[in-house]
Amino acid sequence: MRKLKKEYTEKSGQELAATCVRVADETKAEGLTVLDVRGLSSFTDYFILMSGHSTRHVQGLAEAIESELRSKRVSSKHSEGLREGLWVLLDFGDVVVHIFYKDKREFYDLEGLWHDAPRIELSELLSIDES
């Protein structure tokens, strides 16, 4: 088994979130939102929420994010929903990615559930990923 390269083992949650946001933006995610849940959640630091316009688009977004992080030797601790493509959850530890088919996102309303969580500007995260 290959060991992780040092630069990848030291990635912060914010840097992982930035990579996820970049890939989601490149693959045309809709309604991309990042919630900072540090201090509000004991299991993660960031929620990344996005929608796809079809189940295939939802699956494609999930596969693109997983592939990019896998290339950096970061794998999800848990994932579910990929087969159905209605709500895919990717758990990377410090970052949890939720990819919804647009109708499901409105129904579950995670933004409303976590309304106390500050939203992070996407441009701020994208500038982190470029450096």
C-alpha cells in the first residue's frame, strides 16, 4: 500500500472544501453553497451543497469530485446514494458533500436546518484552491 504524499496528508478541511467547490463549479453544479459548521457540528467542519439538473448530472458531479480527490489520495470515508442519483452524500471527514437532484434539495432543506451556519463565499474558496 502506498503512503500518502506529505502535501496531501496535511490538507485542511478548508483546502478540501476548496477542491470540491472547484470541481463542482467546473462540472456545472447548480446552487453551490458552502456552510461552515465548525462549532455547530461534532462530525465535520464544512457542508458543501449543490444540485444537479438530472440524476445523471448528480452522479457525474459525485464521480468528478471523488475522482479529483482520489487523484490526491484522499478517499471518502463513506458515500451513499450514487446508484439512485437523487441525493448523494460523500463524507471526506472534515468535509461532507451533499449533491441533490433539485426537487430533493428543496424537500430536505439542509440550508434551513443549518440556518445558523455561516455561508462561505465561493470566490474565497476558489482562490485557496488556485494557490
